[in-house]
Amino acid sequence: MSEMCIVDKSPFVNRSKRAFRFLGYDSAMAKAKFNHQKIEKKWQKFWEAEGIFKANEKAREPFYVLDMFAYPSGEGMHVGHPRGYTASDILAKYYMMQGKNVLHPFGWDAFGLPAENYAVKVGVPPAQTTKKNIANFKRQLKSFGMGYDWDREINTSDPNYYKWTQWIFKVLFDNGYAYQKEAYANWCPKCQTVLANEQVVAGQCERCDSAVEQKKMKQWFFKFTAFAQELIDGLAQLDWPESTKEMQKNWIGRSEGAELEFAIDGGRDKIKVFTTRPDTLFGVTYMVLAPEHELVEKIVTSEQKKAVERYVANARKKSALDRTAAKEKTGVFTGAYVVNPANHERVPVWVADYVLADYGFGAVMAVPAHDERDNEFAKKYDLRIVRVIESDEDFYAGYGKLINSSEFDGQESEKVIPAITKKVGGKLTVQYKLHDWLISRQRYWGAPIPIIYVPKGSPSVPRGGKKSVAPTYGGDSFVPVSMDEKDLPVILPNDVDFKPTGESPLASSKKFQDGVEARYGKGARREVDTMDTFVCSSWYFLRYCDPHNTKEFAGKDSLKYWMPVDFYVGGAEHTNGHLLYARFMVKVLHKLGYLDFDEPFLKLRHQGMIQGEDGEKMSKSRGNVVNPDEVVEHYGADTMRMYEMFMGPFAMSMPWSTQGMVGVRRFLDKVWGKVQGADKKQETPHALVAKVTEDMEGQKFNTVVSTMMEFINEAQGTSWVRDFTLLLAPFAPHLAEEIWQNVLGEKASVFEDRWPRFDTKRAQAASVVIAVQEMGKLRGTVEIARDASERDVLAAVEQNDKLTRLVQNSKKHVFVPNKIINFIN
RNA sequence: GGGCAGGUGGUGGAAUGGUAUACACGAGAGACUUAAAAUCUCUUGGUCGUAAGACCUUGUGGGUUCGAGUCCCACCCUGCCCACCA
């Protein structure tokens, strides 16, 4: 997905080698230990040759288990990365053994900045770097024993993939969901380029530390806001963590209120405001416009003109970050007045940057008595502060009780807001914090935006396809038009200059504009910006269903069979990014009739992060990175997989412990030792199967492992080996396959067998230990047959010398079958 | 300022309102070994006690309950996300 941590090997290698040697774990030393290096490679080859993990039969019930898209960074993975991948792999294997036809694919979110920055610095083209990185990631994933269907591997930088990213852009553009407008963007004056918000650190460019400015540029947008309500409503049906849903709701930020108009005193213009509190109209003592508000220039009086211009220019220079970080509010009077529609009072109009241009109407009716921010501003500039009180009763009569901000509650607002809004000629409305999605990037390593600009009034456009709904804008002599589908993909050229110049590097390509005029008419030229990589990753899960299709982004039948994704695993940091973009994309394509579902991911779980052994976030600079290649080499992939599940609850973040991992390796050796000599004569360990199955269904992988440990600690004989191996297989696939085929002598893969069944009744022990309490305090226990009656338990307690007094002393008792008996005095 | 998680031994953590501290790590003692590693066995929340046992203990303070780590109220602390959103 996004550019995750970049892992540097060099400082770590020495450290880790020392650590491993210190722990002294050497599998070759004792007979009881298995040689992980040998068996892991052997079975990885076997699974690949036999195609064990390929999804291709359509007869069985489908189950789609997906990891979030990976960005193949230069240094490969650290041990935190495989945690989510291991969990999804365990689920894929588990559901496969439950008889499902499982789709478990992997692919690469290959476009993005690090490869391009590397090209700027070193000169190696991004395509080359990316190819190398992918090969390394793939090698690592295979060495972990992941059961991906590599026939379905996809790569966003492959023209066969980005053709469809471009096609989706075209569909959105043709239907009015992609549009172009002037917008402020983060601009680094030194690098001469636009930066994404993530690249702006504390108001500075992350690469050169220059102060980032706001620059107005023509940019492409997707109409995110058209789906704001549907994106909120759709959450209800999803099995996602509640906190994730809540974060998305807050990000979309719906609020109900009213749109009101304040006429300029002595002018014809009106200032529109959005307010959630029209009931505080009588407390309005001034009006504030955002510095960017279009009426500022128009209404400012000649006396105030200079001061206002200076203030506005200053505000523009400040970054959004500086503006919000400002401790004190600032502003300037415009000299103009508006009329309050409720009481016809004249109030002054100010300009202040605490009002945001891009929320509501970029203007606020200030009520300093009932709003903290207005209050602070009013105090600083000596503006009137008027509480809404009893004397306004005439106005509010009939609209419910009088409003005092602290007493205002939801029930009253339901009655009061519509009535008052109507009385002053406003209307009820809903506002969202969500903005449209700015997808243009002045970058090379991304999917080119498939748009052609032609001279205005050009006779030759558009050719074919649906009529373009492209807007023309302010006096420009060129208009953007949609491309023909058959002209896709627009291939990313390689004759470019990577050095940043302020324009997209594609502008420096000669090849890129070849043939455009011949095809689209004289003067035609291509858009040179590329798309945000989040566009590429907003639909990739669809492509896995039918990755080799050359006619469509994915065939209808395949989509119908596999989608939506049944189980999605990935980090919570993507909540307000990727997860929202993907939901938006599915909703647009659904609305346009390309999909028959409108949510991409039915069930979602987040993995917690693995911190370094020092409890800090793993990072190159802290030097606490643990390299999974080292772990696999010394302890084996099975050990790593199982330890990462054993560490704690899947969603929780926690520190890595190499010593803790050694405990898991000891357990696997113990298993290996105990299964020796097992034969075909087998019995189901019902209690074990029941507990493991139950925890698998709840994704409580940590307790699955501890349950297996407890079982092995007690296990006698070998009658349990067959079923135990099946339970072990998703976690430690190599060892399980080794036991399955080479100890038990099975001929097919353990993954082609079925998850063991159990009998609930036989899963229960014949006898139970009942806690004997006195006033809730434990005094002892009695062992007795399961489901023993109250009378039998009482008798057993009475027979116990130490407990017998409880029966005699107590007036009454509470009995819970198979659990407790509590005596009350 | 708003939202969401969470606070349990030396450590990671376990526990449908019913025996708190499972499992694992670490530590201590012992066995094997010339020795070490590995492996195996035992001990391991605290206080008092020779012992039997008693009392205390899940961030703090209240409450509900026969019984609360778990439910309710208030507070403290930590982490994450958003943040001048009218």
C-alpha cells in the first residue's frame, strides 16, 4: 500500500548474528530437533509443483481472503510485515481445509515515490528498481511458506494493469465523476514540485526541509463528495472493527444545520453561511469570511483595502499547517456590514483565517457568546458579545424553549432548527468535511492520466465513445477530452528527465506526444500528469478475480463468483485513505452499472504492529529492525509464523522478542519428538479440535497456539497425531506436511485433507472441578461427575473435612452446575 | 478540544459475570556433562506463618451482585486517529 518503512539491512546484520549466536539455537545439534532448512525448501517446491494453492475450480463455495496491497520497498521486509500476511495465509489454509474454494492472491502496488526519488538520485530507472524489489519480496514471501496463487500476481506498473486504471478514469470522466479545477496544492519551491500531504512534515518538504507553500494549480479530482452519504450508510452492513467505522464516519464528517443568507448592507450581494445553530441568530455580532472568499475583494471599503489585501496575501503564503498551528487568532475588518435576517441588525464583516475556505461556504456567522472560537476572536478585537436570552422571546415564541447553549439538546434542535430556519428564509442542509479526491501528481512513476487537450472549438472532437462532459474553464483555449477506449493504455514513456523542474517529468518526453495530433486533430496534446497511486490501489481487488482479461477490467462472471472480498487483512493506518478510496471506487462503478455489489470488503481485521525489542517502532534510524530472512534461516519459517501469531491478540501492537520466539521453536521440536512412531491408527482429540476450531472462527490465533502447547505438554502416545497435524498445518505448514507425508505416510498434501470434525459432547471431560466458595471467596474445590446435581455436590462438599463446616454454617447457597457452589452466611 | 482503543506478575499475555495470573519468556534450584551449550525435572504475584493456612492483589474511588479483571458512575494515566469543520 503506501510506502511503508524502508528497511536497512547493514547495521542490523551484525547485531542480529551476535544475538542469534548468543541464544545458541542450533537445530542440527540434537536428534529431537527437525532440520527446518531442509524441510521448508522441500515442501515449498512440492506445493508449487502440485499447484496446491491455486484457485480455479468454480464448483465449490468461493472464499476470497486478501492482504492489503504491498509496496515493494528497496530493502525488503522487516518481521512486522509478515504478521498480517501470516494471518491471512492461516485463514486461507483453514478455509481451504474447510472445503472452500479459496482465492488468496498477491500483487504489487508498484508505482510510487521512493523508486522515482531513487532515480533522481542514482539514475536507475524506476522500472528497473521496482522489478528487482518485487523479486526480493516474492522470494521472501515464498520462504515464509505463504500459499499465494502466483498465477494471479498483478503489478500496477504493468501496462496490462494500468490500461484498466486509465479506463476507470475515462469512465469516471465520461460520467462527470472526474473533473478538473484550480486548487491550492503543497508546493516545494526548491524541488519545484507538488507534494502529497504525507510528504509535508511540520510544514516543510520532507526531502529538502524548505518551507512548503500553497500554490494554485489546475488539478484533477474525483467526486468523492457525491458519495459522502452512501459511504456513511454502507458502514452499517460491514463486519469491520467499530473504531475503523467510527474513524471513517468522523473523517466524512456529516453535520446537519442550516444555510442562511446575510445581505450586504448597501449592496446587492449576499453572504451565505452554514450553521448548526440557527437558534443562536440573536447572538450574531459579526460575520467572518475566509481570506480566500470571493466576496472579500468586492465588499472591502477603500479605507480598509490595504489592510485586507495585506492580510489575505499573508494568509496565502502560510501553509495549512501554519494556519492551524497559530496560537492566536488574527483577522481584519473589511469596512463592510451585513444585515442579520432575524433582528435586522447591522453587524461588521471581518476576514480571518480561522475560517476555512473549503468548509461550508467559507463564511461564518459569529456568535461569540455561544462559540469558543468566536469568543476568543471577539475578545481580542473588542467585538460585542451578546447572549441569546429571554428578551428575544418574541422571536422564538412558538419554536420551543429558549436556547442557552448549555441547555440545548437534540430534541429541541429537531423542532427549533427547522422553524427558525424557515422564518429567516434559510434552508436546512447537510455539510460534510470530506473533500473531493485530488488525484493529479506532477510525477513520473504513476499511471498517465488518459486525457487529450484540444483547442477550443476544435471540429474533430470528441471521436467515438460517449459525449464528453468535460467542463471548459476560465478563458482557456484548450479543453480536455476523453480518449477512445481503443487508444488505451497510454504508455508511460521512458525517455524522460527525472530531475524535478516544476512540471511533470512526462513533459520532457518526446515520444509521449507522438501520433496524438494525427489521432486527435491539430494542436492536440496529452495530459502530462499521472494519477495518485491510491487510484491504482482503489480497484486492484477486482483485477485478481480475472487478472489476464484483455477485454475488461474483470469479467462479469468472475466478479460475481468471487466478489466481494470475504476477509480483508491490513493495517489500520489505511482507514481514511485506501479503505475509503476503495469503497468510493466500488460505489461509483456500482452506480454506473459495472458492479452488482456496492461494498468491496465484507469483513476487515487489522494486524497490530510489531515493535523492536526495545519497544520502539522498528526503523532503520533506531537500528532495531529485525530481518525475517535471518529469522527464517536460524529458526525456520514455521517458528516465525507461529510466534507472530502467539505474541498476543492479532490486532494489538507489541514488541518483538527473539527469546519469546525460541519458546515457540522449542514447542515445534517437542511436537516433532512426540509424533515419532505414529501410525495410521488414530483417534480424534475432541476437546482439542473443539477449542482450536472455536478460536479459529474468532481469529484468536494466540490462544490457538497456547491451546496446542498445552495439549502437547500433556500428550501421551500417538493416537492424536493425525488430527493434531491437520490443526497445526495452517500455522506451521512445512512441519505439518513433513509429519503428514513422512511420518504418517499420507500420499497427498495435508492441505488437500479436511479440517477434523469433533463431537461437542465428547469434547467435554467426564468430570469437573467445582469451586467451593464462602461469600464469594474460594475455600476449596471438589471434583465430581459432569452435570452432577446440586444435592450430589452438596454431599461431596460435606464429605470433605475441610469444607464440611460451610454446609453446616450457611443459611443458603448459590449453585451453578459444573462451575461453583457459593455458601452465604 | 473531539473520537476510539487500552491499563492484569520481572516481561508478552490468558480469563461466555463463576477457581485471576492459562500459555510462553525470564529468573532460581537440581539432573545429565570434564565443562559449557542443548535437553529434562522442580519452584516462581505479594505479605505473614515452621506448617496447616490466613489476608491482600487486575490504574484510583464509589456502585450493582450470592459472586466483578469483566457490568454501571466518576476520576487518573498511556497509545492511536482527527483537529479553528462554524
